[in-house]
Amino acid sequence: MANGHLLRGHAPISEAGWALIDEEAKARLTAGLAARRLVDFSGPKGWEHSAVDLGRVAEAEISPLDHVEGRVRRVQPLVEVRARFTVSRAELAAGDRGAEDVDFADLDAAAQRMVVSENTAVFHGWSEAGIDGIARVSPHDAIPCGDEVERYPSFVARAVETLLRNGVAGPYGLALGREEYTRVIETAERGGVLLFDHLRQILGGPIVWAPGVDGGVVLSQRGGDFLFESGQDIAVGYESHDAGSVTLYLEESFAFRVASPEAAVAIVR
């Protein structure tokens, strides 16, 4: 069984209960997984997939024999990410009886932690996991925006011009953190034109809500610059249970690489 490590068969949860949990998890995760909508996504390649081939070897020569060369190939390990949550057994029973208001508050909180974890790793890095974030490694000066949200078209246009000047073709996308996204969608320019629509015209690509992003990041959508490799896509697994509740978890494994650091510009407050 491909997902046998999730131990779902050991949980006191019916097939209908699992279907409901999976549906609820997907609904809570999809909107916030912004990185996947802006970078190249590969996979899922399975839980057993452990590393990405970088096509390179270590510089050190390690052969113990004269006239024989030996070098170790370089790979990037995938990182495993898990967020636990609990569900009341009474609520699961209510779901089996057809209740439409099953309490999945703890699942919602776990989903948001997964969303923030993945977006933060992609855009700002996760050193301990060997991940360089897009904004962290960009060679371009970050564009400060302060609280002048009405000037966002100028900031985004400057970022796009920076990318064009460095030979990075479009279209371009924009990832906005929670606060920045709210400020942008609530603002109208002179003449009643929505700021959001103006920005899309400048970018030629998507604007996405990206919890975990600090400020904003403009990045090329030409492809091949930012590489997300999924091993186990986000799935729900079983950990334990008692008389009152079931402890479950959301889990995934992935690696992320920045192939072209010059293909993004950060906008910071």
C-alpha cells in the first residue's frame, strides 16, 4: 500500500469519516499553498523518495587508491513536515450520522501551520532543511514599500523592470503575505480602479495569498527558475486514540531549489 506508513487502518474511523476528513483537509489547505501556484511543482514521487539529484559531485577527491579518482555525488534530501491535530470521537460519530457541522477546528489550525511552513520555506528559506528561500537568495535589492499601499503599482513595476533589465522574461507572479494581500484587495485607485486589477495588468500573471510570506515577492513565471519536488504530498495519517478523541496528523515531504536567484525581487515593509 503506497500510503501504508500513514497507519490509517489502525484508526477508529469509518471510510465515510476518512472521506470527510480528507475533504475538509483539502479545503483548508488549497487556498493557502501559494508557492505551488508560482513555482515549478514536480511529483508527488512517493514517501520512499528521499533526495533530489543535483547533477553535481563534491569537490573533494576521496579515492583510497593511487591513479583512481573518486567523488561523491551531491543530492538534496527531502524534508519531512508534520502537524498534529485531534478530532473528537463524538464529532466523528456525528459525521457518520450525516451531521454537516462537524467540528474540525484543530484540523484547521494544523492546516494553517502546514501552509505557513511550506510557504516560508519556499520564499524565505529553511537553512536546517537545506532550503534557500527565493527572497533570501535574490541578488536584487529589496524594494521598500512601508505603509504606502497605494504606491504598490510603482513598487511592482520597479520589480518587473529590474527583472527585465536582467534578462528575466515574464509573465510575472506576485506572492503577498496575509497583511499585504488584505491591504491590496481593499484599496481602490483614483477613478475606482481596483489596485488588485492594476497589479495584474503590470504582472501579466497571478497574485496569490501567501500566508508565511513577509511582504511580497515578484517572480518570473517563465518556468525552470524555482523547483519544488514533492515526495509525499500532504496527507492525513493516524497516530493514536483514546476514549474521547483521535490524534491525527498532516504530513508531507518535499525539497525546494532556486535554480535562478535573479528571477525574483522582494518587496519589504
